[in-house]
Amino acid sequence: NIVTGDRDFIIQLCKRMIDKRIRQKTKNILAMTSVDMADGEILYMMGRAGFTGIGFGVETAGDVQKLGKGIRQDENIRKTAEVFKLSLSAGLETTAFLIVGASYDTNKTLQATLEFCEGAMSEGWMSHVTISMFRQLPGTDYYLHPEKHDVEPLRPEEFHNAWYFNGRATTRTPKLTRAELENWYKVF
């Protein structure tokens, strides 16, 4: 759930948490959001309120980050770094949630994602990374219309036996086979 989706709500929630001294009463409060829904004020307030960590759905780096956003790749990566650094300044540990095997993935996008993570970790502005294998969740457009995304239909037995973090691919992408995706997951 994206906690910063409603700016007024998260600011008011943080103020209430500060008033109630939640920070002194708990050890761990984590939140999920996306880079484009967080800014310095929100992150500062979350840190003061007692949030200890924040996870961002980064998904993948490389060319795919600019799809549908009208943003150049380097601008998107710069913004991601800026928001992660603001989070650390606010006292929040950062986690990047990444996906391997989305329909738009190629060797190029996955290599760029790997380099992005290696750089962020070595520069110290990304605390943690969580890698998930792409899954076509029942009810999603990928599940209902796999042909539109050029992915294989998901068989129910594959979904029920597939954990998000186990590295088994349940589909192939237009550019990568299941075996190639599983190899990339191992690389990460």
C-alpha cells in the first residue's frame, strides 16, 4: 500500500503520531511508496513521527523507467537517488523493491538495474534491496490478457506453487526465456 498517495493524509497522520509520541512507544514502523510520491517534507515528517524504514517500488532501471512517463532515464535515476538520500537524512532506512521478469525486461534493462543497485549500494544511499520474480497475479491485466503483454498464460498450478522470492519464472518475456530470467534472478 502506498502510504504517501494522499499527501494531506500522511502529513496529518505524522503530526498525530508526533503528538501521541509514537516514536517512544514502538520499535519499527515501515512504509511503502514510490519515488514520485515522496518529497523532503513528507520524509522528514515520517522520520519525526517514528517511521523507521521506507520501501520504494523501483521495479527496474534502464530504458524501461522512462516508458509512459515522459522522463529521460538519467532524470529518473537522479530523482530516485535524491529521494533515497532525503529518506536517509530523515532517519529512514531505504529499501528498493525490484522485479525481474516483467514483460518489458531485456538483458539491457536488467543489466542497467544491476548497475543501478551496485552504484546505489556502494554510494551508500540504498540500505536494502528486495528482488522479486514477476508474477501475473489473478485479476491483473497480465493475468487476464497475457497476449496483450506478450507473456505466456499462467497456469493455476504454476501460480499456487510460485513464491515471489524463489527465483522460478512463471512466464517468459518477449525478449527473455524462463531460463534466462531465472539466471538473472540468480545474478541479483
